[in-house]
Amino acid sequence: MAISAYIFIETTQGKARMIAREIAQIPGVKSAHTVTGPYDVVTFVAADSISVLGDFIVSKIQATPGVLRTLTNVVIDAE
């Protein structure tokens, strides 16, 4: 069963647009948007399982240069 999540990303100052474009190219990322507020980028991702999602976040999203921290909200009610 597939799992989806929103990942809120804080970036280094002035790098949000560049990081959003870079993350949008990663397979599994459905969308990446630069936003206002306490986080700089919001992404929507899909993975095959929670463990795959965790590995994806650490090895792809958090490993992106300029990403300072992330907050992941797993979707529990999808239509």
C-alpha cells in the first residue's frame, strides 16, 4: 500500500526557490512549492511504505544542500 506525505522544509536564506526546483526533480516527489511562513518549501511525496518514506526523506530530501530541517506530515485520509 502506498503512503503519501507533506514535507515542510526549512532552507538556508535565499535558497528556497532553487531547492524547490531541485527537489521537484527527485522521483517520488509529486510537487514542491516555495511558500511563506515558518517553512520555505512544501513538498508532496509518495512512497511504497513508511520505511521507504523514511529512507527517502533522509537520503534525498535532507541530503539536499541548503536544507536545514524538515517536518513530515503523513496523509492518513486520502480520497
